[in-house]
Amino acid sequence: MPRFRVYVTSRSFGRFVPEGLEILEDVAEIERNPYEKTMTEEELIQNLKDADAVVLGADKCSRKVIEALERVRVIGRHGVGIDNIDLDAATQKRIIVTYTPHANADAVADHTWALILALARRIIPADISTKAGKWEGTKFIGIELSSKTIGILGLGTIGQLVAERARGFDMNIFYCDKRRNKALERKIGVTYVDLERLLRESDILTIHAALTSETRKMIGAKELRIMKNTALLINTARGEIIDEKVLVQALREGWIAGAALDVFEREPPKQLLKMDNVVLTPHIAAYTIEALRRMDVMVAEDIVKVLSGKKPEHVANPEVYDELSENKPS
């Protein structure tokens, strides 16, 4: 097999576990993002021009970038979401896009619950206070989760795992999704409601929807005003689902009691940084050793399959592969 050139924009791929990188190194020369940040369009265009494949992180792979690619046969998204890739442009250019579905689902569900508990029990300010040499027990009164209502916006794989964990806290579990799933309702004990009821009755609202044109800024002023003023809002999905400017106002004016966020419209989220009723983490919900190993291996194996003329397992635009297969000489 010839040596290929694979460019890695993801800052986590191969850095913490070796298996995925070793798979690629067997067939390719590896070059990495040198910037320690997501790459700009111009940086991507400049660095990907001679690549045969890309391991893409959160960098925005726009139509402009894709149309400039000269040799790339496969873009392997090192993650679950593909909203940072212009899939239509890739399809039109016959570039296969792969991704790593469900690889980080348990990690994100765990992180969601870490945020819920940190916010409900005021763990972060209590930790800061205690380490400062203070002993202010009565300053950090929290809430119990038992018998509270958790509302899950988006009952995909991660939403289901969050719901299953909620059963251990003896919570009432509501969900809202574009499709009702009666089989799941029976299996994991969740109740389907419309969005307004989800907002109105949830003590904790946690977002697990994909980012689409319908969900972009889905949680805005109208929705935040419907919520209880004691409610907590959690987001480990996509920052753009919440209108962040309005959220800042809602938190300042007490429309809701607090928020815990791992994703943001813009990173870092400047207006949220100094708010006492907010818990923030730097987009790390998917970052566990186990999840990174699964993502690394999945993306590496699929890239090698494409480069060796085989069909990858996790294809976001299968019509490209089907067309390429049909046009292969017999």
C-alpha cells in the first residue's frame, strides 16, 4: 500500500491514547495542526492542499475549504456532530465524510450529570470558598433531585443515557423530540410532552438535540421566560441552540436560577465568565480516555478503509460512496 498523507486538525486525536494514531501511521505520513486552536478557513486551505485524508476536529470545513481541496478523498470527523462540515459541498466533490457516532455518548451523559450535580449542590463556589480558608456551610444551600422533574430536549443516544441515569435519582422524566418513541417510553420510563410543557414543568432542562436550522437559537427569550424561576438549564449539545445573549439577561434578571454549560455560541463565553449562578466547562464533555480511544480508532479505521479502496463503517454521506462504487471499473 502506498504511503498517504493524512492531516490531523483535531487537537486531541492521538494525543492521549496511541491506538488510532498507530493505525494511521501504518499507511500514512501524519501532519498535525500546529496552532493549538481551531484552524481558520485560510489555514485549512493552505495545509490541506496536499493531503489525501483529514482527521477533522471542531474546525469549520466550509464550502470554500472543500472546493479548494485537490487530493482529499475522505474527511474523518473526530467526533459525533458533523454540523461544522458543509456536507453538500463534500458530496458534490465526491469526498467521503465519516464520523464517530455514539463513541462519546456515555462520556457526555456522565458530564451532563456532573454539571447537574455541581449546579444543584453549588459545588464549585463551595470548593472555591473552602480552599480560600473559609467555612461557609450555610452559604451554599442546594436542592435535592429526588421527585424533581428533568426535561430532556432531544432523546437520541445521549438523551436516553441521561434519562436512564435520572431513574437512579427517582426523578420524573419528560422528553421532547421531533419524533415520539413509545417503545422507549415503555423501556426507560419517560413521558413525551410538547416543548411548552417541557419548559414550563422542568426543574432541570438538559439539551441533547442536534444543531439544525430548526434548533438554532431554539431556546430564546420566549422559551426562557416560560421556564420556572427556580429552573436549571444544562447544555452539553451545541452552544448555538441557546441564544446566549438572552441567556445572560435571563440569568442576571432571575428568569431562571442557573445554568451549566459545556458548549457556547463563541468560545470563550466572555459575558458568562463572572456570573455566580453559572457553571462552565471548556467543551470537554466528550473527553474521557475511553471515549477518545473509541473516537480515535473509529476515525482511523474508516480513513484507512477509504484509502485502501474499502467501504468505511460510519459514513455521513453514503451516496458519495455508492456513486464511487458504481463508477469503479470492473
